[in-house]
Amino acid sequence: MTATRSTDPALSLNMLAKRLLITVWMCLLAAFAVPAQEHGGEHGGVQHGTDDHGHHVLHTMEMSNSDIFKEQFAHSVPYPIALLDHDAEGGHGLLTIYNVQPWQWVCLVLMLLVFMPVVGSFKKGRVGWFTRVMRGFCLWVRDEMIYSVMGKEEGRKFAPFFLFMFFFIVFMNVIGLLPSIGHSFPTAVYTATGTPYVTGALALITLATMLIFGMKKNGIVGFWKGLIPHGLPVFLLPIMVPIELISLVVKPFALTVRLFANMLAGHLVIASAIGLIFLFAKMQEGAATSYLTAIPCFGMAVFIYIIEAFITLLQAYIFTFLSINFVYQSIHQDH
């Protein structure tokens, strides 16, 4: 799986430069996609009592049932952590940094630390086991996902792009599995792919790639003409043209919702299981029997956590593999 040839394209400086350009492109569109959402200094309307916000502490017995779950769900809501500018009404400006973005930057740094040794490993005889494992992952994505759809000749051009997309999503998903121990960055860990602003930006990149390379291959007129099936009767054109145009937009929309919904749903289920522990403790007024109800709730949370650990890789695979197919279909419309 890790066997390579000395003539592998990854050795060339030109390929490395392409990877860096792709990184910058995706960072600008994805990592800086900020959600235009007011937060008001509170997480989901619940008073956390942290020193940062100066709120009064609400103990479990003082909370309403809904506040208990709002407290748990607060970590899944994007909120501003740095107001670098303000709009005309004194609200959040375009340069506002949300809790989503720092974790994307962390992912980019981690990716550089992990994969720069992988790039250099092609020039070395012996490398560490971790580098061999990551190199095997890269070759698997290239051979089993990209080359299997696009072919080796054409897939080589898109390999850096889709490799970055796959591992960028994986790193964001995996970081989201870390438990939060606070209410502000960096102790409050956030899953960047758990918001449609990030997944939507990634899907828009896929849509842009579809349109750009589709029109480059088939021509501007030929690309849009190719959306209509050949030999279609004229009287069906008023029906099929809107359907085909809508289907072009539905593809990135499906990518957005699938990744965002799956990552968010897992966190909400875990948060609900944890919230049940506090709810039962409140209902029993903190009696010793509260520990008995906590055991199945905690077990359910751990079970969902294990499933979500598998989903992190699965959703990255689905998003990337569908993007590969969409781009290939746009380039080869006759298929």
C-alpha cells in the first residue's frame, strides 16, 4: 500500500506549489466563511456565569428543564470571539472572528505538521510508522477515490485538490470529537463542519470547480447546452431546462446539508444524553439515586461517541467522493 516510484508526481516542486495554492484558495473560501449570526455574548440564551461574561452562576437546581439542555447545546452554536470591526449599526462586521475559524486554522497547522514529512518521505529510504500510515492514506484516496472515477491521467491533475479536501474535512471532524472543558476558545472545542457556513463554503468550492472545468472542457455554450439530454423533444424543454438547472444547484446543497447535519446531529445526541443526567438529578433533587440514572445516560453518550468517531471518516469520504463524481460529470457530460 505504501509502495511508491521515484517518478511519482508528488516529488516535483511544481506539484508542491499547486498544493500550496490550493491550500490558500480553500482557506480563503472555507476558513474565513463567517456566520452572520448574533450571539449577544451568551451561549444559546443561557447564563454561564463565566468570568469572561460576568454572568451570575446558575446551578443545576436553579435551572429550568429547557435551560439544562440549552447549556449543553450551546457548544454547537457559532458565536463571535473577537470583534475586529463593527458594521453601521454597531453590530458584527465582516472581520469578526467566530469560534469556528480558529479551529480551522488549527487544522491547517496540524495538516502541515503531519503531511510535510509525508512529502519529504519520498526522498528518504526509511521513515517512521506514522508517516508510512499517512502516506498510505494519501495513496488510498488517490487510487481508490480519485483515479477510480477520473482515471489516472486526468485524476493526477485533481489529486492535490481532493486530497486537501478530504483531509481538511477529516481533521475538522476529528478535532470536534475532543470534549470541551470551558466556554471560550481554546477550552471550548467546536466542530467546524457542524455549521452550514463551513460546509456550504466547501460545497461552493466544488460547484465552482464543476463550472470552471466543465466550461473549460466543453466551452461555455457547450457546457450549458450539455446539461440538456440529447434527443429531447422540443415540447419537453420548458420542463427539463429548469429541472437541470435546479439539479446543478441541488448537488452542492446536498453536500452542505449531508455533512453539516450528520456532524451536528451526533453532537446534539451526545449533549442530550449528558443533559439527561442533570435533568434526572434535578428531578430527584440531588438524591443518591441520581447516580443510578446517570449510568445509562453516560453509557448512551459513550455509545453515540463511538459511532460518531466512525462517522467523522465516513462523512469526509462521502463529501469528497461525491465531489469527485460531480466534477467528473461536469467535465464529461456525455457520460
